[in-house]
Amino acid sequence: MPRKALVLVDVQNDFCLGGALPVPDGDKIIPLCNRYLEMFQRAGGLIVLSRDWHPLETKHFKTQGGIWPVHCVRETRGARFHPDLILPQEAVILSKGDGDEDGYSAFQGADTRGRRLEKILKDGRVEEIYVGGLATDYCVRATCLDAARLGFQVFLLKDAIRGVNVNPEDSARAILQMENAGVKILDNGVPGR
């Protein structure tokens, strides 16, 4: 029987209050993420968390010609998952952006064994993925668009995302783009759970 997967994108200290690149109200999604983690754990779903895991020297950062301040440098406090996030032991952790690439999509990440998200999902017979995390207009968007392009049925957990909104309408535009790509927008959680 096909399984469902929860993919939480970059719920890390540097993207939350007090971090190097805080997403407005980013911490407000933590209780919702924990609720989804518990729900998927109880249902036997696959749980995947991606994280930015940048080297100190990367073209992703302004210091080397990129557009972002230094953030989520691997092995630092800023790169750790938010301390209030309750991680199940069986969760698969993907690290991304660990070279010179931006690494926006969780599909660009790999686990400690070098497996990419597409392989992990296919090996787990996953057909439906539910995506939440940070930030709506960058890494969440890229993850959802890649998942839809690869043929997965994708659901965006709208209550468990927040955007950077460099321009005020960036998140709204990102959600529309995801919807146009076939991503289903869930306003109030996972139906039937």
C-alpha cells in the first residue's frame, strides 16, 4: 500500500526569531509542525526533514557574491533545527546547499548515506507528500515544484509555512505558482486525520 510522507523544510534556528535570516513569524509554525510530526509518526508515514547545511565559504552568501547573509553554516547553532521541534528518532534528515549550489529544494539534499529525496520516497513507496516549513517563497516553493514535476501528489500545509517576502507579494505568488503546478493547498491540515 502506498505511503504518505511529511516533508518539513528548513525549520532551523537561523530562519527563526533571533537567527541570521529570520522569516517573519517563522517560530509560529513550530507547534503545528510538531502536531504533523506526531500525526505522521502515529500513522506510520515517512518523515523527512531538510536543512540548509552551508559551508562558510559559498557563492550562496553575499560575502562571495550571492544574495543572502551568512546563515545555517554546518555544525553551528544557527544550522540546528529549532529546539522546540520534536524530532522522531526515525526521521530522515537531508542536508542541502553544502557546496556552491543554493540548494533551495529538499530534492537537492542527501541523507548521511548519500540518498536523495526522490530515491528515499520511491524506495518507501510514497505517492503523496505533505510539505511545510520555511520559507514559503524559496525552499518550500522549490521543494513542492520539484515534487510535482517528479510525479508525486503534493499537498502544501498552508498553516505550517511562513515566507520571507522580500517583496510583499512573494509568498502569495509562490503559492499560486505551486497551485498552477498541481500542488493542492490545504488550509487546515491533513484531511481525514
